[in-house]
Amino acid sequence: MSTNNTLVIDENTVIHPSKEFSAKARVSSMEQYESMHKQSIEDPDTFWANEASDLKWQKKWDKVLDWKAPYAEWFQGAKLNVCENAVDRHVEAGRGNKAAIIWEGEPGDKRTVTYQQLQHEVCRMANVLIAKGVKSEDRVLIYMPMVPEATIAMLACARLGAVHSIVFGGFSSESIKDRLEDSKAVAVITSDGSWRRAGVVPLKDNMDEALQNNDTVKSVIVLKRCENQINMTEGRDFWWHEETAKVTATHKPEGFSSEHPLFILYTSGSTGKPKGILHTSGGYMVGTYTTCKYIFDMKEDDVYWCTADVGWITGHSYITYGPLFAGVTQVMYEGGPNFPDWGRFWSIIEEYGVTIFYTAPTAIRAFIKAGDEFVDKYDLSSLRLLGTVGEPINPAAWEWYYNKIGGGRCPIVDTWWQTETGAAMISPLPGCTPIKPGTATRPFFGVDAAILDEDGKECEVDQPGRLVIRKPWPSMLRSVYGDKQRYEDTYWSDYDGIYTAGDGARKDKDGNIYIIGRLDDVLNVSGHRLGTAEIESALVAHNSVAEAAVVGKPHEIKGQAVVCFVTLKTGITETDELKVELRNHVGKVIGAIAKPDAIHFAPGLPKTRSGKIMRRLLKELVATGKVTGNITTLEDSTVIAAIQKSITG
Ligand code: WT7
């Protein structure tokens, strides 16, 4: 590896793109960025009309943006088919034989799907869905492993104007059940199982449990992946391979209006159950495409790899949609990063000549811990651009990523965005933006980002405040599915007509934006959002638990760990067995990703006199072991000492 390029890096290091990279990039100077950004904010209609014209519209728009805060319509009057843009457009352009997806299964099986094959497979699945009675705007729940069929299922829905709602394969049957109920899905696409570290996750069994007493789902399409034993319910369950064999591989993509719903993706908030974030067609397409073009610098011969799962927004925007709109070849990998060992990712990069690699800081920290010997075996010289997403990246992880993986030659794009924003919002452009560890740097085109104080005044340099977006952007969420009130209250009620992201941030003197973290009761565990309220309600649902409070604690690899304080019902004994049981219980209710890292029994929880749990105190307590500041407003201040004791044991 290029150890001779190794640069010593700390949080003050500023790295400018190389002349070579800039020369080939679409935006090659900060002057160019500034002027494009200015135009995108002052004259969004011209800016976005220009970008949108790279894509195929069956009917052109009458108006680029119609904004009646907080409701936006982008590309009003247009007709398009999202799937046609991701697939058929490339086949028509003579790139049918180009690899769209190079896939590797966890056990080592391999498969390449060309754009032409993708078109055939997507048409077949679209025809299967039609045969099962799925119509435009019907919701289809997808619960799949990371196999090309996951992408095919999503695109088949999009082709028909059906709305997909993906549930990450790590979520439990109860989580699926909630999402089925909320979205009233009429069909499900799943698989027998999914490989994870040589074991089989029983996806179909989980689905069967979720479908008990369900009366909206009429058909379940099941992909055979792991050949594990499953039950098939006569008349409801159908094998993917049998159904696709009965239909043709052609289907004409109908044009839908630009605001036609494309998908719902559930994400955690500070209160209640996860919200169904609703995204629509035209604006989402333009937003994801444009960020692939400028931030990921995607070009004709790139081999791009995003290590996310299609169950998260990153997998929607930067696996299924954006890269296919851009027409690149992408790598898709099914399994864990450490199977059979921590070298798996690097072996994949070497084997397929990956040029653009997009992953999460939590993964980088885990690789550092595993040791450099897993990296050193492989040739990573094909890489030219690196990206991160999900949480702030600490300087040590950035340095390792930059030097060890990028060989000191690849720009890192630290992309800040959210399920709600649909596409990356704050990020360097690799050919021009000076990069610095820990900052997502500048707003993307069309993004009017600001940091405001409680009164709505812009913060001074380095003063922390709330991150907001002051203007609508194409890929923004359109609503919370079935709950406009929640949409308005959650995102648009802090300041008039301004989107509140829920993150704290600050801007340095050079205009770089640093994300500090969530301001609400949402945890970021390994780059995944978990609501403390969801975990608390799972705990309280256990028959031994009277009350629970959940907070995040800084964690070396995961960013944050889940720490729970539990008050038991009278007469229940505090045992280690019960802790294990409660941990598994949370896993069963929400999914393995939400399993607490620590559970502490507490005689009582710190509450205000009005009965509100003061999670802030608990958070400080788990992070530092003590509580500073005034606790006299507590209903019972003696609980703090008792909790302190329960932590130290
Ligand atoms: C939250 C959104 C967007 C895909 C992954 C997560 C945090 C995201 C960054 C970043 C610092 C980040 C924020 C945000 N976040 N990217 N580059 N630097 N923090 O999507 O589950 O909707 O979570 O992730 O806190 O609000 P999500």
C-alpha cells in the first residue's frame, strides 16, 4: 500500500483536491461551486430544470416548483416513470450489455445483472404484481436480503406506480406488523431467509408471524434464497421463480405525475411509533441523480459500491435509485463485513476494481479495531473517491480511511442527510471543496442550510444551534404517511416555513458545517436511528417492568450505545437473568439492532414535578458518572444517588 503517502491528520488538517482529480471533475473550483450554488438558491427553477433535462420525462413539466409551505410540488404537470429512468433509458441508449449490478452473496456466490437483464427481470416482477392485482398507489411491503431481487422488487413497484415500503431485514415481526398496519399494504415481497454470518435469518417465518390476523395483504411473493424450511400458505404465498416463469419479460412503463408517491420508509422519531416518511417521484429522482453526479462524481466507467442495506434510506437513494439513474455499474454485497473475516470488503474492492466506495464511520471504526493486516493483503489502488454517512466521523477514523483505504489520494465526501431529505444535503464536492475531518462542509445545490438559535436568529461563527433548511428542495419528504399533522408538527413548527432537521450544528469561520448530533430523543447507534420512546415502550410492555428510561452513551465503535434504566413492578426481584430476558424482549419487539447494551435497575427515575423523565440527567450520568447542575427541581432528588450506585454496581 502507499504508506509513503501517509499524512498525519488531526481535526485542523485541510486537504485540497488534487489537480488531477479537479481536472476531471464536474465542478473544479470553489468559485464555480459558489456561483452554481447561488443560482440554485436564487433561481431554483432554472437550476433544476437544467439538471432534470438529463433525465427522461414522458411529458415535460409546466412549472418547476410550486411551494405552499410546508407542501412542495416539484415538476408540476410532468409525467415520468422512475423505473424507466433507472433501467430502460440505459437500454435504449445502447448500454443494455453494461453491468448494472455485480453481486456477491455472503457464501461466495456471484452474479452479474446487466441493464438489459435488469429490464427483463423488473418487467417480469411488474407483470407478476399486476397478476396479483397490485395497482397504482397500492402499498407493497418488501422484506428482503441484499440480493438483486430486492432492487428488482423496488423497481417493479415503481414501474407500476405502486408504493414500496421496505422493512430492514434486521427488524422483528412486531415491527413488520406495525408497518403493515400503518401502510395497509396489499402485497408482500420477501424471501425464505437471509444469510448473516453463516447463519440464516428466518425472514419468511418472521413475516408469517407478522401476517397473523392481517386482512389487507392478499399475496406474498417469496424468493428462494437460503433453502431453509418454510411454510407456504395456499392461495396467499407464491414462489418468485414460479410466478416470474408464468409471465413475459416486457412491460410498457406508464408515465405518472411527478408527485406520484414512490415509497414510504419508516424512521424513528422522538415520540411514539416510527413515522412513515413519504417520498414522491420526480423531485426524488432529480435529487438523487444530481447528488450522484456532483457529489459522487459518477462517470461512465465507475464501479461504485455503497455498503448500506436497501432497508435504509441510503440503500434507497444510493443503491437502488441514484446510481441506476446515473447508469453506473455497482457492486452489491449480501452479508456481514467480517465474514469470513474482516478482509471481506477489501477483497471485494480488489476483485471488482471498485472506484467509488461509500460506507459509515461505525464500520470504519470496527475495521480499525480489527487490525490493518486485513487491509494490507489487498490492492485498493482502483479507488478514487470515498464517502461516509450516518454520523459525524471522528478524526482518527477519518485519518485511517483517508490514508489506509484511500492511499492518501482519494477525497472523502462526508455526506450529511436524513431519511426525510431523500438525498445528500451537506457534503464536499470532490473536485473543489477543501476537506477536513469531521465536517460535512458545504450545502449542496439548492440547499439553503442555516444554523439558528431558539429565536430564529442565525448563530455566530462556532456557536452551536439548530440545523435548518430554509427553502424546499426536490427530494424532500412530502408528508408523514397518513398523518399531515405529524409532518407539520415535527418538521415545520419551530420556525415559520423552515424545515428543522433535529440536529445540532455549528459553522466555522470558513463556512464548514459541523454536525453535533441529534437534539431530540433519538439515538444514533451504528448510524441507525432509534427512538428512546420506542425502546422504552418495548420495555414497559414486559410484565415485570413498571417504568423505563433509555439514553445513549458514547461508544467507541457504535457511536452511541443503548443504556436503559428500569424500575420493576413491586414484588419482582432484580436478577441478571431478568436483564438478559429484557434485552431479548427488546430485540423481539423491535429488532436485534435495538437490543440494549446495558440495563440498570433503578428504584425510581429522575422526574420533574410534572412527571417528565429527565433523560438529560441520565445521559450525563452514564457519560461522566456524575450529574452537574441543579437537581432540586426533581420530584425526588434522592433517586440520582441510587441510580449512580446502580451504574457503578
Ligand atoms: C441522522 C439521519 C442519511 C442516511 C443515514 C442516516 C445523522 C447522517 C451524517 C453525517 C453527522 C449524520 C444525523 C441525521 N447523520 N449523516 N454525515 N454527519 N451526522 O439516515 O436514519 O434518517 O438518520 O443521521 O443525526 O439527522 P437517518
